[in-house]
Amino acid sequence: MDKDIVEIINPSINLVKGFFSNACGCEIKYKNRLDLGMVLCEVSAACYAKYTTNKVQAAHIQICKENLKSNKARAVIVNSGCANACTGELGLKNAEDITKKVAEVFELDSPSDVLLCSTGVIGRQLPMDKVFSGIDKLKSIIREENEKNFALAIMTTDVVDKIVGVKVKSAGGEYTIVGTAKGSGMIHPNMATMLGFVFTDVSIKDYLLKRAFDESVEKSFNSVTIDGDTSTNDTAIIMKSGLANNEEIIDTAGEEYKLFCEALNFVNTALAKKIAIDGEGATKFIEITVENAASDQDAKKIAISIAKSNLVKTAFYGEDPNWGRIICAAGYSGVDFDFTKCSLKFDELTVFKDGEPAQYAEKDAKNILKKKDIKVTLDMNAGKTGKWTVWTCDFSIDYVKINADYTT
């Protein structure tokens, strides 16, 4: 990472100029936990979002798409415990009523200033009296000091909160980027993410913010898979107050834009990795890199195919160096390649080369798979430089247990 980018040890959305965040407990699904979080910007923030490609979409996505036609927003409110998906006209009305309530309580110009997201069980209506009561609570606490209440409130089956921040100090000035995300199961995004939120005070042209965010999402959130399931609620949002003192970034040619992209990529990639590490029931974090493919997109397709293979993931859980499952998953990825040119490594140990088993000690492979962090590298040797990295985890018995009784 560039020396001008410094990771914040105890990141908080409230460190970003112009933003305030907090959360409260409404007992939407669980007692004695935060489940309604909100971020408020004191100015009209430039805002862009990416959404799930699932044809079945939660009510909040329709509201966000409508309210973001101006690419401006003042607030985002998020509930956990109820997805508000497949809830019909009432679910849509409830989502609209939440934006109206927030606009009224926080004295915003319009409900269109408000974005909202939901996460949790599909097919259940929001308990609106509890949500409205929570919004009233948030009014009195939104500006109170706290480190990560918003990040805690958006969690469902997540074991840990996920929040990352950086401070950028360069010749152009100083600014901050802080991101938070939730995700542990039903994770296989496509042109979106689980729920992810990035807040920055950087001064940058709006179209450059969108460009950088689009590219960063593809390389980070769109490169993590837990179980191959694309959620009905996947949403990624970036908001920019523009209140930092840096010289405005106005084009892609200069070093300042490249630095901003690197900082944004660091935040989003770190969040994506945290999601993979926190996969439901996960015991291992697995980084899969496909290199020397015909194109980056070919490399991504192959890497995703491997990462979402149940047989591959269960082999890692069992610490079984069954590399044949990896080669098999690459073969059905839909990418045309010559497997007799490929080589495969677990960390630095080559287990497959030129279409046949490599010479290696089985115990060395088993020792690698006993580790908590494992790197898998598949070299396609296609004579090109296509490369992509995807993050995933293993499948354990606990994954089945967690998802067998999720609604109860």
C-alpha cells in the first residue's frame, strides 16, 4: 500500500467529515442487540449504489433506485432481522413510510433524501411500530460518540463486525475513507455486494467517484463467495460529503486519482476478505488466484467456479488435499483452456503440473491444509496475462446447522 495511505486502527464512520452514525435496538428479530442503524450527512452527499442481479429483489432496492436518480442523499437507514423481500405492496409501502418518517424526524427536505436497506429473513413484514420507535430514538443519539454501533446493527449471522478505514495524506491534501459491511451467508454477489457502505469526505468529481467505486466493487465485493447464493437484498452504497481539505480530484490522469482508487480498493478488499473469513461456520480462509489466463474475465470465471464448489470447500474443511476437485471445477467454468498446460499450487507447493500429478509429499500438502489461511494458485499458462483473485472459506458442519434453523 502507498505510504500516503494509512490504515485507521479504530475506524469509525464518525471520523469522516460531515457524517454521523449510530444505532439502537428495536427487537425486530432478536432481543438485547442493535438492529437499526443510521448514517446522517450534514450536507447533500454525492451517492452511488450497486444492487443484486437476483430477479427477486427486496423492497428497499426499488426505493433506493428511485431516490438515487439525483445521485444525492442525506441519510441511509438499515435494519437487520427482516429482509422485507417478497412482502408485496405492503412491504413496499412500509419501505416508503420509513423514508418519510426519517425525513420528518430529521427535518430533511424530502423522503428522496433517504436511502434504506434491510437484511434478514425473507417473506416477513417489518414490525413498523418498532421501526418507527427506533427512528425516534436515533434522533436523540445520532451525533453521540461511538465507534462502530452502525456496523454492529447491520449484522445477522455475522460473528464479527466488519469496519475498515484509511486516512490519505498526500500533496493534494488529506481525506478519510471508512467502509463497513455485513455478510456471512447467502454470499455470491454479481454486480453488487452483500450490504456494504463506504463513506468519504474526499473532494472529487462525482463521475470519478462513480467510476472508482464501480471498478473497486468488481475487484472486491464481486470477488467473494461463501455459498453460491446471490441474495435478494445485495446493495453497496458510497456517499461523499466532499468536506475534506484536499485539492479536488478532477481527472484520471494524475497521481491523486490513482491514490484515491488504491485507498478505496484497500477498504473494499479488506471488507470482502472479512466477509470470507466470517463465512457461516467457516474454519479456513481461502484465497484463490488464477493467473496467466486468456483474459481477466476468464480468470475470474475460473476462480469463482472453484471457490463456489461444495466439493472443493468440503475438502478444505476436511484438510484433504484433493486437488482433482479444483481442476474439475475449473473445467466446468465455461472457459475454454488446455488443462495439460496448467499447474496448481497450495501455497508454494506444486501438486499438479502439465496435466498430471506433480511430485510432492502428501504430508506436506496436508500440513498446508491444516492452516487457517490457505492460498491456491492455478496457472493457466495460456500465453496471456489474465489474472483474478477470489476469496472464500471452507464448508463445515456448522454451516448446515446455522442454515437449517435460521428462521427459528
